[in-house]
Amino acid sequence: MTLNIRGELMDLSIPKVMGIVNVTPDSFYSGSRTQSVFEIRGRIEQMIADGVDILDLGGYSSRPGADNVSGDEEYDRLARGLEVVKEVAPWIPVSIDTFRASVARRCVEEWNVDIINDIGGGTLDPEIQETVADLHVAYVLMHMRGTPSTMQSLTDYQDVTAEVITDLSKKVYHLRGLGVNDIIIDPGFGFAKTVAQNFQMLNELGEFCKMGMPVLVGISRKTMIWKTLGVTPEEALDGTVALDAIAIDRGANIIRVHDVRPAVQTVKLLSQLSKD
């Protein structure tokens, strides 16, 4: 498994850690929120020191009930973070968490970002997949139904894993036709899935790996952890580490996390086991 990043192949035989940098005031986990340049710089510098492989910047919270923001406001937030990244660690691969084609284009053309991470999988902006094809960057294809405000009412699956794979496969076919070469599959944990459905997908993660593309798992501090444990997102780090380890063991190539250091340590330990 490899990704083409700036003309170089990123080897995913050892899983990579994607660190979340939310340039927002209202993301669901308060510890991930950064707004000032000082806060953004501190978070990025700490992630670099902790061994992050990819930075994922977001300027629009997908939390149910979060405020809607315009494309211009989302871009302005992202540009604030991207300016810091280019000063602090210009070598680090950068992903942008956006569903908007206009925002994706500006971030790639003005800041040379490497990956577009689309929570809508092309459903929230019909132009984003053609835009990604035109820009020749990697694309995270995530599964979701509805919108962030309606998704939790759209969890009627007969077999969540099979239906999500079917939906993603159709979109992969479309993307290949457009000429998108580097596609990363994201099952969309927490997006239009119940807690039980999230655990079913994690248990059956190997089925997603059979699609033949890198698989990204983003479960950091999510509802499936803190509701199951009866804690808060702020208290869900231990559960996150446990489930990330299971995800890696079942084939995840990228884990998207708020807390980089424990994720890097988890990857290192599991990589040692795989050598025996």
C-alpha cells in the first residue's frame, strides 16, 4: 500500500498517524479546538515532536448542532492553520478536512496541500470529486448518509458493513472514471451509524481492506467509545488507544487521532509484533 504524495510514494506497510488540527471553536472534543495562531502553532509543534505522519486541518465542525460557516470563513480558518504548517513543518504531508470543492481548490492551489478529506464522500458538494481529479491529489472517500445535522436519523441498515462497502465501491468506480488514482477508504465511524453498527464495522474491518485501497480509521474519542464506557470525550483517550490498536491489527493503514503520541507508540509496538 502506497500513496503518491508530492511525487514521492508514502509506504503504508507500517500504519501512519494522522493528527487532527481543528481550527474551529466548536469541534466535539474541546481539547482539539485551536483558533489563535499561538494555539495552532503549539498544537502542530507538539504533534511534530510526537511523531505525526500527516496533519489533517479542519475549519468546519461536523458535530451535530455545530454552527454553519460559509466557504470563505472555512477557508480563512484553514489558511491560518496552513500558514503555520508551512512555517513550522513544510515537509509534513497535509490533509484538508472539507466537503467543499471551492475550499479544496483554494487550499491545493494556494498552499499545495496533499490530501482532501471529504466527510461527504461527494454527496455534500457534487463538484468536489471532479475538482480532486483536476487537482491530482489524494482523496479520502468517507461514507456518510445525509448531513451532519440529519445523519443520526439515517441508520437503517440490514448489514452495515456490506451496505457501506457497496456504496463506497460505486463511488470508487466513479472516481476511477474521473482519473483519481490515490483513494483512501474511510468507513465513516460515527457518521450515520449507531454505536453497535460502529463496532460491527470495526470487527469486520478486514472486509474494507479487501477493497484494495488504503483504509483510514477515525474513531478518536468518538461516541462509540465514551458512550460505551460511560465517560466524556475528554476521558476517552484510553478507549481510543484500545480501539485504534484493534483497528491496526485488523488492517487499518492510517489512524486519525487527536492524541498523536499514544497513537505513534501503539503503531510502534504493534509493528514489532508483526515482525515475529
